[in-house]
Amino acid sequence: MRIATYNVEWFTSLFDRRGRLLDDGEWSSRYNVTRGDQLGALGIVFTAVDADVFLIVEAPGDGDGRDTVEMLERFAAFAGLRQRKALMGFANETQQEIALLYDPDVVTAIHDPQDDPPDCPRFDRSLKIDLDIDGRLDRVVFSKPPLEAVLETRDGARLRLVGVHVKSKAPHGAPSDPVAEVRIAIENRRKQLAQCLWLRRRVDLLLDAGEPFLVLGDFNDGPGLDEYEKLFGRSGLEIVVGEDQPPARRLRDPHARLNKGGPFAAQPVSARFYLKDARQYFGAMLDYILISPDLCTAAPSWRIWHPFDDPGCYKVPELREALLQASDHFPVSLDLTLAAAPKPVGPPIVQS
């Protein structure tokens, strides 16, 4: 079974106000890429990755006459994908939904949000936590509530999936005042860490229940990624992974630990951004697929579909160019060999 996470930049801009595809020569929201070219590139990428289940980060926005599930399924039909069924969790107001696109001949999926108030409420609600250690509880919400789903293969293998798009730490909208920029950056870091603490509480509950699961998506974070990590002691990703926990309670993804090798170690990259001031690109590792310890026996194999770093992608010019046109992130995939009918995680799934 192959599961992938893919952050598609401005996917929402490839559909009109009625949710119809904009396969034309007008500019997309990606720099110097037309809407038709981006749609074509996405079709090539989705086909090449060939995952049974895609977590789509920044899926087209839902509401105001548009339906995320319908738009994704319309895109799948346009691109001729076998992943023709879509599933969405809680909608948000950012035009960037979290959704699944999957092959219904291989796997079924249901939205299955968990709720354990007050310490770990449902992700579309709020959590009270003391962010700045002032003795007062702050109210934390997800701008993009994580998607919780249960997957079941045709032979009965089941696992839980938590798809995330954690808040960015970048001081977007900050004034030119350097002091204000630092203040906003620290506030954003606190919110990002609070969301990761909330996610870790869900992870602990799933570990206690003995359920095989994945936590995947765009964490906007990683060990050593910015200077504020020293101020707070650890990254949000390390909190979700459980770096301070014993091995039996620690999630696994080899890309989450490569930064531990020091400044001269090879660093993985899942996203590529252009710096206008420096007039060059820089890479960052933001997208992860974290697995529960019990899935380590399922022969897990991770891959970052990077157009330059992955030899298989680089040697195929059409795929290499499509990866660059489609998004500023690259897919990350995980291959698993699942045994039939592991520990049950709920009632049988009924495909709607």
C-alpha cells in the first residue's frame, strides 16, 4: 500500500466560483505558470506517484457554492486518475482544505474525528493551554483542523490517519519594524507549538489504544529549521514525534532525524521557495509521514519526489518539469506491507 502527502500550492485557484476546472492559458497563482500547465503538471505528478491514498494539503477551498470533494473528483476525472474518490474533514476559512484523494478499488475511508475533552478535544474545537506561562489559560484553535480518517483495504487491513497542516511560524503581515517582526514571530511559534502539543495528546491516546496510525502532512517545521527553536527548546515536529519519549512511544520518519547529523550531514528537502532579495531558491524539509512504532514491522519505505535529489525523478524530464510547475512542495510517499485485519479501530467501514 502506498500513501502520500502532497501540498499543492494554490490548488483552489484552478477552479472557478462554481468549482469548474480552469484549464486555460491564463496565469495560475504560481509564478509564470498557466492554469492549464499547472493542471497538466499535477496530472503527471499524481500519475507518477501512483499512491493508493493521497493526503492533499491546500486542497481547493470549500463553501460559497464550491464543494472540495466534487472539485477533487472532477480533477481526478480530468487527469484520468485511479484515485477518483475524495474525502474531506472539517472545512476552514483559509481556502486551503485538508482532504484525501484515493482509489476506492483498493481502500475505503471514513471521516472519524476523535473527542476526549478537555485535554484533547475534537480538532474543530478549542483547547485551553497556558502558552506564555503567565498562569492564565489561552484559547488555541486550528486554522486548518486536522483530518482524522480510518482506512480499510480490501483484505481487511485497517489503520488510522491524521492529516495535518500546522500553522506557519513565518511573521506574515509583520510591519517593517524589526522589533514587531520578532514579537509576531515568537507569537506564531507559540501557536505552532500549541497545535503540536495538541496533536501529541492525540498521538498519546492512539498509542494507548494500540491502534496503528499515521500522522502526515505539512508541519511547517523541523529540527533546526529556525533560530527560535533554541528559545523554546525543541521544534513542534519533535513534540509530535515524541523525541523525549521512550522508543515504544516515539513516532518514526527517517527524515525527521537527519538534521541530528550536524551541519555537514545530508539534509532532505520537500519544498522549494524563491527568495526575491537573494534571487535564488532555497529548500526546506516541511512534509512528513510519521508512523506509529507497530507499523515499523510493515516494511516501511519513504520517498521524497524531489526533481533534482531523487534520481528516478531527475532522469525523467517530463516528470522533473512537472514537479517544478505543479507546486512549491514535492510529494512524500510511504510504502507499507499491511497484514490483513490488524487490531480493529471501530465498526466496519461502509463506503458512501
